[in-house]
Amino acid sequence: MFRLSSVMLLMALVLAGAVPTPAIAGQSAKVRTESFRLLNEGVAAYQRGNFKEAADLLAASASMALNSYRAHFYLGLALIGDRRFAEAVDALEIALDLEASEVQAHVALGNAHLQLGDTAEAMAAYYRALKLRTEYAPALDGIARVYEAEGNEEQALTYYRRAIESNKGFAEAYTHLGDLFLRQGRLDDAIRLLIEAVTIRPDFAPGLNRLALAYNGIGLRNEAVATIRKAISLEPKSADHRAALGVIELALDLPAGAEASFLEALTLEPGHAAAREGMAEIERRRGAYDAALAQLDALLGEPLLDLSVRKRIEARRGAVAAERDRATALEAAESSGTAPPGGLSALAAICASRGEWRRAADLEARSAPGGPARERLGYYLLRAGSYRDAHEIYAGLAAAEPRTGLSINDGVALAGAGDDDAAARAFERALAIDPVEPRARLYLGNACLRLGRKEDAVAAYKRYADDHPDGESVERVRRILAEIAPGALPPPPPPVGPPASVPEPPAAEEPK
């Protein structure tokens, strides 16, 4: 049904001077030519990702050609890109007044409503699209996203799969389903879907973004960086990709690079949630708690913040405020020499959470640790790069109490000190206690590979893949085996980014 009142409203705004028109408005041929030029330039700007520029050009075109479906449709898309969702709804409704059978406009309208949190209107728009084109993949994908926003993940999975079955070339559905798997912690499933998405569309930047985050989640840092940089090259104006790079750089313990990436994202989009949250973490790690809280407060002030994100940020704000108060009290007691029993250990734990490993080790050492506290000291020394000191602690603890975690961390310390032969023996001691311990098996393979013991490395990696087919590092193991022993395992899906030919340094197990 046509809603001509929307078009009439725009005409009234033009006549009232609320929407500017060029001085040549009375010259119809020139007006058509100018409107067409503005439309083409606006569409080109939209395709480049310059959404604000596109919206300005397309608004000018639409004000001169009130009956142009394309001008209003692309104006709606540009406004969505510029996160001006309410304005996008108005533009898309006018477009549908002009061409009610345009299925893409119905889906775009649903997307705008969904961003505004109006799931009922979004669902209605997607179903109108399905009435026009049965099993239309973008509409099915939209319905899935509505169900996901409402917390109905079972129905969301059903509709994502329907969207993929309807159009196996629709990369967005693979990406959105992969996103859901990421949130559910199903990293292996997410990676396989996301690799499929970017295989179907190698230039699909949102898929590359999610794939980079999935790689980051399983520790494939090199692949994560290469993949997100490809996304940035495809969409340099996207704040999402800069923020994702910041998340990966934080995981790599590169706070300066992460801060630069988050600030670039906020320059592109001041209200970007992941970038603002990332900046809050940067400030927390500096011990600048008030600045961290200010970042979180700015994020909570965003009117369009997703409800689930809002709840998480509110909880995060409470945790940061509590840590600030605790750290302030403990620092004062430590400075005055009046720290209560366990106070130095508590302050050490806070310093460790901020990445201040050396200070954490110094504080823990001053608390005259024994038992679990001594294990924490070993961990802090290990993270601070004092590998020999950490080895002495872990070797002594493991001799007194044979335990897989102690032997693994002893091996990590020895590997850090460059003694891979002794490290391999430590990992073997852990496997003697628990033959299916995943990290010990993986690290043993890494140590053997660095020692040039290729056959032993292949055996360790194959055993890891057999014992833990869904392990978080199985993708990394598959890639290493594909290079050092082709055919040892079934081939993995086509990779994105550089191969993982050199094992990354092992990570220590944090004491509980």
C-alpha cells in the first residue's frame, strides 16, 4: 500500500525551505541533470564507504527529484551506514511509497528498525520482503537476526540455515551465523563458516573481520592480524575493523598499538562500542580508573546501545569501580607499611591483571609466599620474562607435588629460556601424569619441531588432533601439519592469511 503522505511531507518541507534546493530549481532540465549527477556521486560515495558524504549528496538529489526511488533508497542505505537509523527509516518509507514491490528496500527498512531496537517493525518488514520473494536469503537472514536480538538462538539458527540453503552465495548469512557461534564459544564452527564466507566472497570485509576475531580467539595471532588488515584495506572508513585490530593488538600485549587503533575507530565513529570499551581497558591497565570509568560512561550514554551490550557494560563499570576502590586502599596500606594479611598478594593480583608483571612478582615475593602463593609468584615471574627464576620455582613445586599444570609451566619457563630439550622433558612428565592433556601435547610438538625432531613433532601433533578434534588449537595444528607432513591429516578448509609454519611460544597456565 502506498503512503503518499510521506512524499507529500517531503514536498511540503521543500516548499517551506526546510530541505534546501539549488537556485536552478525552476529550470526543469537542469534540475534533472543536476539531480542525476548528485545521485551518481552519492551512490559512488556510498559504495566507497563514505556514508556521511553519500547521505548529503543523496539528500540533495532526493530534494530535487521527489519521485526518484533510487535517490531515496540509497539515501536510506547511506543513513544506515552513518548510523542515523531513524532518518533512514523515513527515507526508506518514502522509497517504498514510490516502489512498494522493491524487496531490497523492505529488507533495508527492516535493518534500520532492527538497529533502533524495534524488533516488531523489523520482523514485519522482513516478512513483507518474503511475500514478494519466497525464501529470499537477505529477508531470512534478517528474521534470524531479529530472533537472535530477542534471545531466541534456536530460531535464529534455523533461519540462518534457511538463508544459506536459499542462497549459498549470500556471505552475510554465513558471517552472521559465524558471529553467533563466536558468541557461543563455538570457535571451530565459527572459523569454518567464516572461511566459507570469505571464500565465496574474498572481498567481503565483515566476514574477514569476524574471521580475524575467531583466529584471535584460538591464538592464531599472525593470521588474525593479516586478516583484519585485509578488511581494513577493503573498507578503510570502517570503525569496526580498526576496533577489531585494537582487540587483537591487546591480545598480543601491544597496548600502544591497540590504543592507536581504538582512537582511529573513535575518530571514524565516536560512539563505537568496541572501541570505547577497548579504550576503557587501556586506561584500566594504566591504573587510570577514573578515565576508564569515563569511557564506559560515555558508552552507556549512547542512546542506541544494544540492550545486551548495555547490561554487560554496566556490569563492567561496576567491576572497574570496585577494583579502583580496592586498589586505592591497598596502595595506601602498602605505602604506609600497614598492609593487612594477604594485602600484598591482593595488590599483586590487581597489578598482574593490568599487565604489571614485574611489580606483581615483587609484591608477591614480599608476602613471603608458600603453597599456592608461591605458584602465583612463579607465574608472575614467568610472565615478567624471568624464566630461570620461574623454572626454579616450578621445578621445586613439581618435585614436591607432581601435577600437570606445574610441569607444563616448568616447560614453558624452560622454553622461554631457550632450553627446548629440557622443556620437552617437562612436557613429557606432564603427559606421564595425564596422557591426553592437550596443552602438554601441543607444546611437546612445538618443542620437538624447534629441536628439529620432525617425526616426534608430527606424532605429537597427530595425537593432539586425534585426542582433541574440537580443541581450540586444532586449526593451528592442522596448518602446521599441512606444511611439515602433507597428508598427515585431512586437508583443512582454504586458509586466509599467512600459514602458521612457526609455532608460537607456549602460554603459561595461570594458577587458580
